[in-house]
Amino acid sequence: MTLYHFVGIKGSGMSALAQVLHDMNYNVQGSDVEKYFFTQASLEDSGIKIMPFQRGNIQPGMTVIAGNAYPDTHEEIDEALKLGLPVIRYHKFLGDFMQRFTSIAVTGAHGKTSTTGLLAHIMRGAKPTSYLIGDGTGKGDADAEYFVFEACEYRRHFLSYFPDYAIMTNIDFDHPDYFANIDDVFSAFQEMALQVKKGIFACGDDEQLQKIQAKVPVLFYGFDEENDFQARNVERGETGTSFDVFVRNNFYASFKIPQYGDHNVLNALSVIAVCHYEEIDAEAVQKQFMSYGGVKRRFTEKVLGDQIIIDDYAHHPTEIKATIESARQKFPGKELVAVFQPHTFTRTQTFLTDFAKSLSEADHVFLCDIFGSARENHGKLSIHDLREKIEGSHLINETDTSPLLAYRDSVIIFMGAGDIQKFQSAYEELKTDSLKEA
């Protein structure tokens, strides 16, 4: 039986795919750097072997799945090529793998991880479903009829996929290290749309998505009346959000979700549209919504004394605004403290003013140094450039998070796509110690 060796198994997509194959009784192992990543916990729980990178890991008879971050000159990939082993890039393997199922891609500039997680949870309540989520979570089902997966637009990787259905949450300018402008981003999504086989569910409230063309039906969802699936009578409360769904202006059903903010209503509406199209009963969807616990690093909460700590992946101005909006809905009357770590110099430079505007929606703002990436680890600007644009903002570092202790009975939101967790961990340790001493 073939042994699948993952080069870069701790990557969010790679770790999820490894778990899917493992659950479906494939032999799986992988290698990566020795630094701890939150994605490896699930791999370890599944008993999947993780080794440090070294040429000797590669043996005859393996099929090598290579992470997109590693070039052909990487020692393990180079060894595999020398031995004549199959070396398949992550997105190419995934594109071929999904052909055996009814596949549903979830893509968009924002919200794709949350929507993929929600769709997977709902579908699994009705039909055997395997899924792959961008937070590093994957689950395989040997009897799966459906395959739900997150499809990332970065470097046009999603063009390796030819899904049966696609949810498109929005089109926005991001990844300025690769995309030239919003038109370049749109062209990638337009090309993806032409590869979908059965139907597209697109957010009709999104100006860019209104222009999308396809060879298959495009069904629109959103708050506007022109949409095929429309959310009306939205009620926002501290325990979640409820709304009525109308299908082409005819009442369909009422739903409640234990999430907050209009963006989560839109995510839920896209899932409802897919389930309606696939004739999954509305009652089953209603029931599953209320048992959904969310995905990793998306408005993940914990309580420490008089403070509520939220961990969120928000790293684009649009996402920061949505996260703060959600916190305002769930915790009305509480002070909101944003602790933000910008991710990549190019993104920070491109959206400097927009970041300042979104972060200013919080009551207090703390900024961490800019987190570079494997692609770029320095830039012409610094965190001081962003601080100058946010009145009353402060800088914070991992070695001294004590200024956050001053915000009693408040919500502290740690946001970023880098290693913001180390700031959160340092603060949680400090806060826990202060509670013991009190």
C-alpha cells in the first residue's frame, strides 16, 4: 500500500489533507520544521507521524505530496525526484482527489474558512461528507458522497480545482504581493467560475460578484431584494442572530445561528442556498446551525477573570471591522481593546489607511511589530507608520503585556495571521498569575 509523505505537513491545507487521507485508511506521514504550529495538534491526536525535514525521510515506494511553500530544490523533494518518486503539489493532488465526490468549493477574499466549517458541519448532519478547512482541520469519511473544501485564490491556486459547486463569499483586493489590483483579483475568480460544473452561489450584495459570468447557473444570496436567497427580518441579540429566508421573494424558513455580525448571516445564507439546491431538509439545517461551534482562530473566546479574551485570524481591514462588529453585538456596553499584529509588509503598506480606520472602531488599540512571511521578512515601513494614523494607540511587545491588565470588565481581541498567539499566551499567563495573587 502506498505511503503518502507530506513535505510541509504542518501547513494548514496540508495538515487537513493528511487527516482526510488518514481517516480514509491511507498510510500517511509527513515532515516539517520543528517549531510548534497549532495545526500539528490534530495530526498528533490522529497518530500521524511527523518528522523533522531530512533527506533520509524519503524512501522508495512513497508518493510525495509537496507543500506549495517548498521549491523543488528542497532536500526532500530533490531526493524524491532523484529516486523517481511521484511528487505532486498540494493543490494538484487535491484537485484530482475531489473528482470522486460531489465537491463544493468555498472561496472568497474573506469568510471562506468560517463558511467551509459551517457548510461541512451542516452537510455532515445530513449526508456522509468529507471536508478540508483552511484552519488545518480535515475529516475523511470512507462513505462520503460530498467533499467540502476551502479554495484559496492566492497565486491562483484554486485554478487547479474543477468543483461541482462553488460558494463565492466576496471579491476584495488582498495579497498585494501577488495581485496587482482588484481587477486582477476579479480575473482570477472569473477564471475559477468558468471551471465550476453545476452551480455557483455568489453573494449578490458584493459589487464585484454581480459581474461574474459562468457556464452554469449563478444563484445570488444576500440582504438585497434582487437576490435569489434573501435574509430578512434580522434580529441581532447577545445569544446569536435570527433571520427569515426568502427564496425568490417566497418565504422559505426561519433560522437562528449562534454567531454575530452580518458577515455570519451571509455565510449561513450561502450554506442554506447550497442545502436548498441539494434538497436537504430545512429542519435538519436549522438543528445543525445551533450545534455549530466554529472553526479555529475565528472569534474563539475564553474568560479570564473580569476579561473576555478573543482570538481571531482577522488580518485585512474588512475582516477587522467585521470582528469588532461581532464583539459589539455580543458584548454591548463592554470596552473593546484591539491587539493587532499586521501580517506582511506589502499588505500593511497597501492598506495602511484602511487598517487605521477599521482598528479605530475599537475603544483602545495596541499594535505589535509587523509579522513578515517566508516570502518577505522586511520592508520600508514599520509599525510606527500605522500607529501615527490611529489616535491614542499604543505599542506592545511579547515581553511586557501588562498594560492590558488595566482594562477591567472588557473584551481583549487578539487579531492577526502571524504569531499573534504568542502575545496572547504571554498575556493569559500574566493575567492568570494576577488572578492568583488577588
